[in-house]
Amino acid sequence: MCLLAFLRHSAVLVTSERDLHYVPSHQCKRKLLLYDLRAHNIDRLRCRLGTYPWEILYDYCSIEQMYDDFVNIVLRIVAECIPTKTVVLGPKTQSLLDHLLKCC
């Protein structure tokens, strides 16, 4: 497992070594979606999920349709309550591990 941490974006990226062999990090840019998981955003999400009228899902005859709608509702509420930021990691993005190794 490879752990990369980036100082500039305050993010941690964890991937398997297998993924690193397929896409060399020095040849491409990766876009990551970072979620703002501060307490007030999580509290807003919990409130919205707790007050949503879930009873409407009980009227479905198909479990597949119920599941699809449930997932879509949760994804929509998460998108409304949790702000995101797209970060581009490229070949010049400084790794925290590199920085720590230089300091030692």
C-alpha cells in the first residue's frame, strides 16, 4: 500500500501498489474530489438525513427501484450538505513523504 500526503492541499491519498504500476504518477494528472468534513457540515448532513420523509420508499414494489432511489436521494443530500473541492495532483505536486525524508 502506498500512502501519499500533499502539503498544499492538506490531503492524503492512499492507493494500492498495483494501481501505481498501471498509471505512473510522473506521467499524468489526477483529479481528486475532497470533501469538507468539518463538524458543522456533518451536523447539517445528519439533520437532513434524519428529517427526510423516507416513508415514500415504502410504496415501491421493486426492491431494485427502491434501492436506486435511496442511493440517489443520499447522494443528492450529501452533495447539498457537504462542500467539495476538486484538486489536481500532477507530477510536480510535492509529496509530504518526500519532505519528511529530506528533513530526516
